[in-house]
Amino acid sequence: MSTISIEQMEFYAYHGCFKEEQIIGTRFLVDLYLEKDTQKAEETDDLTDTVNYQEVYLLVKAEMEIKSKLLEHVGRRILDAIVKEFPEVGFAKLKISKMNPPLGGKMQSVSLTMSTG
């Protein structure tokens, strides 16, 4: 079993509970970790025997483009889409970070980490 990591995917999106967040938007970083048996790909050197990183990125991008109030909602949509589109993935873990959140003080980010199963 291997872990495929796609880290620091950066998106500008419009998620948040405040009206301003859904109008102005902010920067988000997404880290995704997928567990997959890669033995066949290790032997064949064939992309069809593993997970195509570009397809995963495009899936995450599409979900990030849909406005949501909560990171929990965005995260669940992404994980559900991963399970649906890539059933060969045994386990997925996701971290979404909202950069410079408007919480009344200075901070780099707030994050949510969640997983399948």
C-alpha cells in the first residue's frame, strides 16, 4: 500500500459564513492523501494502473468552485467525489486551510482535517 500525496493545492474561493467572504473570497490550501495499492503501477510504469494526479486535482478544483458556508461541507463533498470517481483508493485524508480568516485577530489560517471511513 502506498500513500499518494497532493499537497498545497492553492485555490481562490468563496467559502465562509460571512456575506463578505462569499463576495470577496480568500485563499485556500488543500492537502490530499490517498492510500492505494500501487504494486501493479510499480511494475508496469503505466498511468492507468494508479491514480491520475491531474484528474484528482481537477476534481478538487471543481468542488472548491462551489460556494459553501462551512469547510466541513466542502471537505465532505471532496471526499465523497474521490470515493465515487476513484473506487480503487482505499482511504483518503484531506486538509483544507483557509488563509487569513476574518476572526478579529491575526492568524495564518484555520484548518479542517477529515478522512473517509
